[in-house]
Amino acid sequence: MKITALTENICGNSCVEAEHGLSLFIESEKHNILFDTGASGLFAENALALGRDIESVDIAVISHGHYDHGGGIERFLQLNKTAPVYINSRAFSEIYRLSPLGEKYIGIDRTLSGNERIIKLDGSVTIDDELSIFTGVKGRKLWPSGNRKMCIKEDGVLKADDFSHEQDLVVNSGRSVLFAGCSHNGAVNIIEEYIRLYGKAPEVFVGGFHFRRDGDYTEQDVEIMRETARYFCDLPTVFYTCHCTGTEPYEIMKEIMGDKLIYLKCGDTVML
């Protein structure tokens, strides 16, 4: 399996540009998969520079309903005329982030909801013997505190986001790999749901941990990072993190996890 970061926050290759967002091009034995589309059409420009053919993608998966993961959906639909796009039905909700300046819309383009290529899921699904998608993660162990600033508007009323619009991709192609976009439900809880479903931990985890808060970390936040890292050390899993983890949390966790934690930058390619 080959994984290429088309967009990510930090540039790791001089021939591409970075943005706040995530898009991964996954080449398995049976599929070319686009996991998330970043915040814009930049994923497509970077794909061209990296020699990855967006037209060859036969399935796209959007991890959740935030603009920095689904902002390039329309561009993907323009470039690729056949691949279905799997997304949770609640990902088209009105999603906001609270800030001192008020509420900021951080959702995706809701007009795309009716596109015939969009497959809206209301739960988990097995696509074939290589691919599956699961949702419904309920735990809140070691939950990132930044999630508390995120809300969904229903009937004009803002409510705390329960992240039921988040879904995770499992690819079994030589190795078992779990892909999570931002891990808003908490990476520990996502992995525990994976273990419940599959009976063991994944061999590889790829995704953000959502610890990024612009360096405004409390002691409790730092302890959650450390406890998460210690939990991961007890697993047989190798972790490739990116995007919303943040560089400072990455360094804190790296001190504990060592070679079990690797940062995946924009333009990087990983062979599994």
C-alpha cells in the first residue's frame, strides 16, 4: 500500500504547497482511494505535481463535515467523473466553531448534498473485502478539549457537536490500516471501537489527533497528550499523524512514543 499526502499543514516537498487541511491519495491492491479533499482544490494541483492521477481514483471517502476535509469535493467531482464519494449524512449539517468574535461556519458546501455521486451513509458499511467504513464512536476517553468549541445548528439553535458526522476508513491490503481525519471522537476511542469491531488493534493508524489549539495548552491538555501517547505505546500499532495534531503536541508525544510516531507532511509518500 502506498499513501501520499496531497495536502497537509506543513510542506515536506518543494514541488507542492501546504494548506490547513488534509487529503490523502491511497493506492491499495484493488483501489485508488482519495481520503478527504483538503480545504480547496489544492489537492488536485499537488496530485499533478506528485504524479498522482485524480481521474484514476475509484472511490473517495470524506471523514467528516468540516471545510478543511471536504472543501475540495466540488473540484474532485469536476476532475473525476465516475468515483462515488462516501460521506456521513450528517456531514451536511450546519457546523460552526465558537470564537471570541462569534460563531464561524466551518462546514462543507451543503448544496452538494443532492449530487448523484454523493453516497450518504447513516452508519457503518463494508464496501468489499478490502475496504470498510465505521462510525458511531461513543467513548470520550482522553478527549481533545478543543472539541468543546464546535457546534451544530439545528432549527436555528446551536448545540454541542457530538461528531456523529465523523467516519473512519479501514483498508486491509497487506496490512490493516485505520484512517481517521481529525479524530474528533478521540483517537483512543476510535481505536477501541476498531478493536471491538475487528478483535485486535490496527497495524497502522493514519490521521490527526486534534490537539491543535494554536499553542494555548493547559496542563490538563498536555497531560491528555502524554496519557494518549502512553496508551499508544501499549499497542502494536505504528502511528502516522498530521494536520490537526499540531507540531508542539507531536513533539510532546514523540518523546514518549519514539519510532512508533511519525509525522506525515504534505508531499510525503509512505510505503506499507
